[in-house]
Amino acid sequence: QPTTQISEEQAKQIALEHAQIKESDAAFLWAKLDYDDGVLVYDVEFYIAETNTEYDYEIDAATGTVRSFDYDAENYTPFQQGAQSGQQITEQEAKQIALAKVSGATERDIRLHLDYDDGWVLYEGKIIYQNIEYDFSIDAYSGTILEWEAESVFD
């Protein structure tokens, strides 16, 4: 039977702290032990109703280290909010939105391009910084980050 150094509750707290979310604002869907590449991890998933965002975390069960995380805007419809009827943000503005999420990353660490997905206009891109690869998509009109994923470049 595998042993863990952190509890399920501690794994939840680590994920919340990393996401900078208060527990009272989060509705946990689940947290469970699992294996990823032979490493025992807690898969932690929670939902924030206020922003309609789902977070997924993988926490090392022995050390409490965040191995990977992602979040995305669930059921996001730009037309519902009127966001895609106005002026498109520039590529530079999209870069600044993404770079603001990765402390220390600069222009040389980011690549992005304009894309069209099911009628939506999006900036899709990648930041590679300090051995972490961040993949994201940003609504080209509102600047809302629709998807964000981070994992080690070694995975």
C-alpha cells in the first residue's frame, strides 16, 4: 500500500493557495489519489461559480509539490456577454495578459498566434519559462483567458 506525506485536505489547500482562491469561493468536485508516470499524486478539481472556471491540479502526494495545473472557463460564450462584437485586442495586449500570469517571463519566452475556433476569434499561445510550459487561449475581443495549462517541460 503506497504511503503519502500529505493528506487529501492538505492537497486541496495547496491547490487553493496556488490558484489564490479562498476555500469559501470554491466548490470541490473531487480530490483523489492516482498515479501519474509511476508517481503517487492527488488529482484535485474544483469549480468557481463566480467566474465559471474549473481548475484541475496534480499535487505530488509525497512532497505536496504542484506537478501541473490548468483551468478553463466553462460554458464560456462571448456572444452572451457581447464580448466579440467590439474591438479586437492587439497581439501585444494578449501577450501582456498572458505574461502577467507568469512572474519573471518576458517577450522572448512567449509565442502566440490568432486563431479561429468554432466562430470564436482567439489568441492561442505558449510560454516556456523556468522549465514550465504554459499553454493558453485568450478571447481576442474581451481579453478573457479561456484556457490555461502549465506543466514541466520534462513531462
